[in-house]
Amino acid sequence: MNILVIGGAGYIGSHIVYELNDAGHKVTILDNFSTGLRENVDARAMLVEGDMQDLVLLDRLLGGNGATRSTGGTKANDGTGVAAGDIGPASAERFDSVFHFAALKAAGESMEKPEKYTSANTISTLNLLNLMVKNGIRNFVFSSSAATYGEPEYLPIDEKHPQNPINYYGYTKLAIEQAMRWYSQLKGLRYAALRYFNAAGYDVQGRIMGKEQNPANLLPIVMEVAAGTRPKMQVFGDDYPTRDGTCIRDYIHVNDLATAHVKAMEYLASEDRDLELNLATGEGYTVLEVIQEAEKVCDKPIPHDITGRRAGDPAELVATSSQALETIGWKAHHSSLRTLIESTWNVYRDDSAS
Ligand code: UFG
């Protein structure tokens, strides 16, 4: 199939692009490189450098006018990017599906700067949906989040759990889920809302080696401490009602997320039904368990201080993905804590030598 991946140079998007290419699909990336990295772009994909908020560019792409593949598919990405103004002659080739990863994801920041999240996450995605409708592109795979659920009312969280986000980031994802439900009814959109739990890990084949800049998530921070580029870390609270007092999260490997995306896209195309799915393992680890396992895998001490709780952190987030198994035949294969840490350490370990 012919796929547009918006944000295909980012942490999750770059893993999905590799998976799509491995499965034999034809991929075009649209990325503005605000956080994405050129080194993580799969050379098999076509690359359009530009912003999804440039609606003229987006309309041209979705209308089949302006993808670099119009040159016959020979102008593969050479790592330098292709400026929007340089794109080749028009092509009648339309995308079968659109994947969207170009969003902001820091829940804490979204509470301080909601306007930024409204523009980047909500307005830009609603514009995208309108342009998809205008250009007759039906299938949409959307990165949603566990953050749409808010404070768990029961565990493990299933897809029927009420969605009451407790941060603005989660609300931006829920707003798009709700719009997709309407567009499905009213305009025949077919969508997959994939609710990730804690995305982590790096490509197990070692093809994606560019590190996220200024990471805020637990595992990259643990790795920076192990590598010695960060002297110590903070554990945000050890007085939660969990087995060791620190928060429990359900960590899901990005390679597992990637296979789920490809299966979801294939389902939309063949079954003509929408999907709303948790992507998780059903197993949770505490912050201290992550640190202790990382000390073993990296064979390095990970100095840490216990500090106060971070605002907005639920004690435990663990989900069932049985619906993903039933509908798209998906379950996690690379999400053991060891594989999550080993594949991430593979990217960070070089820093420990310098
Ligand atoms: N943590 C620390 N120290 C740190 C960083 C994190 O103790 O330096 C703790 C947090 O308090 C939390 C756990 O590690 O208990 C995981 O924190 P992350 O920041 O890695 O992840 P979150 O669970 O807060 O949120 C992540 C994504 C969200 C997504 C959510 C879904 O960042 O975008 O998972 O579960 F919505």
C-alpha cells in the first residue's frame, strides 16, 4: 500500500517507517525535523521536508500532487531531505492510508502551555482530517494515548474504561478520538485509535540509533545516568500504594508498537471497521525495578535520589490488550523489561566510552 507517515523521523514514527518498509509498503514521510532526526529516517522511504501545518503543502501531498515518488520512486531519501519547493512533477498516485506521529507529548508541559498543545495536537490534526476527507483518503492510523483514560477506576485498563484525562495532553488526544468517531459516521473515515501505554526501547535490529533530545521519560533518563552523561536521577515518590512504593507502568517496546500499526492499517483496509485499541503488555514494573534491572544490564551504578511525587502521576497504569489480540492478532513480543533496556542501552552505551 501507499502510505503517508507524518512525523516519520521522530522516535516512534521512525520505527513504524522501518516496519512498513519491511512489510513491502511504499512510504512517504512528511517531517519538519523539529524533534525528528535525519539519521533515523529509513533510506527506503521518500522524504518531504515540511510542516503539516502548511496546509497548501499538505493538500498537495494528499491530493497526489507533490510527493517525491512522482519522479518514479527513484528519488529515495539520501539523508539530506527534500525541500517542499523542490518536489517533482504531479502524480495521480493517492495515499491509501495516513499515519500521524507529529505531536507534542509532554503531559506536564501541556498543563502550562495548553495553547501550544491545542495548535500542535488538536488544530493540526483536525485540519488533516478535513484535507483527508477533501482528497478522498479514508484510512487513518492515529497515535492516541493511555493519557486519554486519566486516573484508573480499575485495573487492568480495558478499552471500555471511562476516558477522563487529567492533563491537557490527554484531552488533545481524546478530542481527536471524538472527532474521528463523528467523521467515521458522517464521512466514512476509517480510523484506528491506538492508545499507547509507556512507549520505550529502540529497534532490536539496531537500525535506529539517534537519541531523543532532552528526554523526559524514565528509561532514557536511566540510560543517561548509566552512560555517565547525567550524574544522577530522581525517583518521583516512594510512598505510592505499590509493592516498593514507586509508580508502576506498562512499558511497551516501539517495535511492538510498529507491528500493531501495520496490522491495524491492514485491518482498516480489509475489514472496513474502525479500531480503538490499547497497546500494552498487561505487566507493570516499578520505577525501582526498572533502575535495578538497568544496573544489571548496563553493569553500571545508577545513582538516584528519592524526591517528592510528580504532579499528575497515577500510582499504577497497566492495561489489557486482549482486544488487539482478537481484532488484529497482535500481542507484544519484544517488551520484556530486559529487551526494553538492552535495546535502549545499545543506543546509549557509546556515550559511556567518551
Ligand atoms: N520517573 C521518575 N524519574 C524520572 C522520570 C520518570 O521517577 O526522571 C517516573 C515517573 O514519575 C513515572 C514513571 O517514571 O512514575 C514513568 O514516567 P514517564 O515520564 O516515563 O512516563 P509517564 O507514565 O508519565 O507518561 C508516558 C508518556 C505519556 C503517555 C503515558 C501513557 O510520556 O505521553 O506514558 O502511560 F501518555
